Amino acid sequence: MKAESPRWFTSSYSSNGGNCVEVATNLAAARGIVPVRDSKATHGPGVDLSAAAFSTFVTAVQAGRFAPAR
């Protein structure tokens, strides 16, 4: 069995001058993780979040629980 590779994407809302992240949600079901990386440093380090933690984060963002960046 071949391990699935991350399929990276950037949100369509990320038109803010390059200050965004990329995520690979395709690994959530198979591995239970959502890798996240800086879109400006795609070969640099990334972070693997649990699928549950990523889901909680997205829900909080959608609910407006974070202050806008200054």
C-alpha cells in the first residue's frame, strides 16, 4: 500500500499579499492529521494538526472568535 501524499491548497480568501498558509485536508480521513505550512516557505517546516484540532480551529474562525490582524 502506497502512502498518500499531501495535496496542498491555499484558501480562496488568501489574497492578502502572501501572508497565508497552505493546508492538506486530504490526509484527515486516512491519517487523522491536517498538515499546515507557510505558503511562502513550502520547503520549510510545517505542523501536523490533529483533524479534530483543525476542525475546532476552523469552527472558531467561522464564528469570529479571533480578532482581525493589525
